Amino acid sequence: MGKTFGKINACSAGNFGSNSNKIPQWIKANGGQYSQSVDMGVTHLITTVEAYKKDVEAVRVAKQLRTLKIVSYDWLSDSLLSKTRKPRAEKQYLLENIVKKEKKGKSQITKALGKSKKPNGNGAGKAKSSAKASSHSIKPKPAASNSDYQIYMDKESHTTYSATLFRQQLSKNSREKFQLKIYETKKEPHAYTTYAKYTRTGVSRSELLAPLDSTLDIAIFAFREFFKDKTGLDWEERASTSAPPLPKKDDEGNTLPPREGWFHYDERVGLLSSILKRGQEDAFDASKFK
């Protein structure tokens, strides 16, 4: 497990899309602590520009705690991908500075457009150029590109991180299935991502459980957490001959029917993946997640 966030106690507020629920996992996987609400022990509040502007409760509390840093999601992402394995300096990620820069950019655009109304020579052209430059300065940077991936195999244990999980539906001929995998870039230095694809009759969707260009620690943590959440077993127990987990229950303690219970690990598919040649091409299109 990584130690990137060994001295970090973070909280988050705002809508980060499909990554909202993964932020606590990534922080904990790298040695940090995650708090559900802002208090004296929190060192960083990760939030969005929208939440900051609306001055939501978490932001209001954080502003009162002067030792707490209110930062953007990019601070988390860039820190996780840092080659130094240390959190990035917060200055460029502080929401206060980001909002100020955005206001300044909009002001420059407004002034440029005002000048363009004057009948002087190339005023309009200069205005467009200035507006383009200003708006560019506040755009988020594009994600790093790595298009050539292979399934990750641990060199010491020769374990291939690829698992097929299934759960029977009401129909005997229909079942739900997850394909869970860790991908590694073929080029060095290696970067990793954890990918899950869900399928059932008429439905297919996929998501990244660990973002592109993640560290191996984050990818493995996301893989194991997903595996346990769906099967009720630790990854090390996947081929265990011990009794299966107790029936899954809802929040009120009621036993769920099998069609809503645990997924089962298909060991035959896992074994097949383990004997595949490590360099074999695998259908993973990273461009869909950029």
C-alpha cells in the first residue's frame, strides 16, 4: 500500500461524476485518512469550482479553518501520479486562486470584446485572439495518453489480475457478469488502470475503478475492493475450498434472494487468463475514458 498521503486527512464535497465514490479509496490506498465531514483534523478539502462558488456547508466550514487547504480534484489526481510519491504543492490547485484566475480571464475577454467594437483596424482579430488565449488559460489540462495496454501479471506470484464474476438471474439462461481487470502500459515506466465491464442481456457498460496512469498500489487496491464488494470474499480467498460467504443481506438484515446476492468467481476463466501469453493484445480502448 502506498504512502503518498501519509500525512493527509482529506474530505471531499461536490460532484466528481463516477469518481466521487472512489476518492476515499484512492486516499486510503496511499496511506491517508478520509473524513466524511470537515473538522479540525482535516488537512484538505477536495471540491469543485461549482461547490466553492455556491459556498456549500463543507466549503464554509473549511474557510473558517485557516490551516485547511481547499483544493481542486486535479491536486488529488496529480499527487497520485507524482513520480516523487509526494503530495503536490497546493498553491496552483487552491480554489481561491482558481476562481480568481477564472474571473480575471473573463474580465480580459470582456475588455477584448469591447475593443473589438471600435472601428480601428484589426481590433476584432485581436479581440478574438485575446479571448482565445484567456479561455485557454483556464481549461483543464488533457489526460495523459497511453494507448498500448496489457493485462497485469505479478512477476513474483505469477498471478494474473483478471477475474470474471457472475450472478444468475431469474431466467436460467440469463446471468449478470463482470469482467474485472488491471491493465498495465507496455511502455516503461509502467502505469496502471483497473477496469470493470458489466454485461447482461441487452445491457453492457464499463468503467474505470482506478484512473488511467494510476500507480500499481491504487490499481490493486481498487481491484481488491471491487472483488470483495461483489463476491463477499478477499481476493486471496478466490480459490478457497472453505464455505462460501453467508447469504447477502440488505441494510435491515433481510436475506436477499440469489439474483440480488453475491457474485461468484469463475475460476475456470481465471485459470485461462493466467496461462495466456503476457504480451497478448487485449481489447481495451483507453481513449473512451479520456
